[in-house]
Amino acid sequence: MDTAQAVVAPPRWAARLRLAVTAGVIALTVALAVGQWETVEAGVRSLAGADPAWVAAGLAANAATWIAALGMQYGSMRVRPGPGRLIGVQFAVTGVSPVPGAGAAVYIRYLRREGLNTGEIVGVFLLMGLAAGVARVLYLLASLPAAPAGWRRATERWSDWRPAPDAAWSGPVPAGAVLIVLGLGCALLAFWLTRRDGARRARRLARGLRARIAADMLAVRAVAAHRGRAAGLWLGALALPALNALTLYAMLRALGVRMGPGSVLVVYMLVTTLAALLPAPNGIGSTEVVMTAGLVLGGVPAAPALGAALGFRLVTFWGALPPGIAAFAYLSRRRVL
């Protein structure tokens, strides 16, 4: 195991826990699909009758996302690999992404092959994550006024979040339980610091962490100071959500659903943010369910909403799996990965 893998690799118990939770989320998604099978059939039938012209527009918008992602990648690293190879790596990462953690591992291995050290690899992920996060916040703030009326009515119903006086989680018992848990945590921390040389180990860990952060920040600053790279990074980060929302808009229009572009953008931004909180690799199952629910809440009938969500995921993820697996096999055989 090289240094980068040692830094990023999670503990074995954490990997097993994540795998178990992921399997649980996928199992719940399958159970939900079986329980709502009539709606699933109606959604598939509506997708089968989609307008080919709008489907082609969605495919074109999705193809542009690969170019935007290419700009983000070029803007986050000091090396400049060929665009064909970098797009092939994007496909390979998508091809292995159903396996938890495999996509990040493949990309880290590729960056090591390109000669990037550990600090530069951390900088790549840090810069792309920062740019994507800032772009997401900006789009959310700009598009919230265009949220569908159904979403605003649902928000009004939940505006008073305070529990009722006779609610099960009000009163002194929950507060006492929270205090007990916090007290146990403080006691365990004090025990660790006072036994087995815990304080010295904590200081050594803090010094090492500060040195690591300083080295990583130097690598990030060296890349971010380049104007061309910064332009590619931020333009790609701003273009990706808009192009993905345009893909969803095209799929809705292909099914005869008329929803404003602003409403589609806010639906896409919010549902993908919520779906990312569920521990499913690449949002398998969770994105389809949350997107369908968001569209239904925005006033779209259930069958077209499910058809649009399935079509969006077919264009943006499921359709890229076969070429992604082929790209992973080819690049592995050529020792690029």
C-alpha cells in the first residue's frame, strides 16, 4: 500500500459498516419499488413513450458535463494529461463507482501514476470539493425563490418545529439522557488523556496534523494561483449543476411535463443534496427515490416524475456503466491505472 492509500484508506470496521449500511439502503429501495410496482410500471411506460428530440437534447447536455468535469480536473492539478486519457479515467471511475470507495481509489491511483505526491492529491480533492460546494450554495441561494409552490406549502406546514407539550421527546428525561451521554464522552476522553501517555500522543498527533495541513495548503496554493487553472476549475464547477439540471429539464419535457427551468434547477439542487446524505455509492437507488419525491412534491404526477427520474439517471449514470467498465479494463491493461 502506497502513502496516499494509507492516508485515505478507512479502518476495516468503518468499511464494513459502510458496506452494511449501503446494502440496507439498496434493499429498502428495492422493497419500496416492489411495494409501488404499479407506479414503477407506469413510470417505465411513460419513459418508453418519451419524445426523442428532447431525449437527444438531454443526451447533449449530459455530454457537455464531461467537458465541464474535464475543466475542473485540469484546474485542480499541476500536470496536464491528455484530454482523451482524462475522459477515459472519468468513465473508469464511473464504471467502478457502484463499489463503495472504488471510484476514489481508482482516481487516487491514477493521480499517483501521473506523478502527484500525497499533498497534491489531497489538494486535488480539496479544490474540486471547495469549488463544487461553493457553486452548489450559490445555485441554491439563487434558485430558492423559484421553488415550486408545492414545496413552499410543505415548508409552511413544518414551519413550527417546536414539539407539543405532551410530546414523547419533551421534558427532563431526554435532556437527562443527552447529559449522561455527554458526560460519558468527556469521561472517556479524560481517561484516554491520562492513561497510556494519551496527552503526549495527542500533542504529537496535533503537531503532525498541523504539518500535514501546512504542506497540503502549499500544494493547493501553488495550483490555485494559476489563472488558467482557476478559470477551468470555477467555470467547470459552475457549469456542472446547470448542465445536469438542463438534462433533467429535457427529460421532463420529453415526457410532456412543463416545469420552469428555475423550478427544475432548485429541485435538482435540493434532491441531489439530500440524496448525497444517504450512504449509497453514487446515489444508487436513493437519487431515484428522492428525485421522484421532489418532483411529485413540486406538482408533477407520480408516473411522469418517476419516468423523468429514471430517464435522468439512465442518461447520467446507468448508461455510462458499460463503457465505464470497459474503460477501466482497458486502462488497467495499459497500466494507466
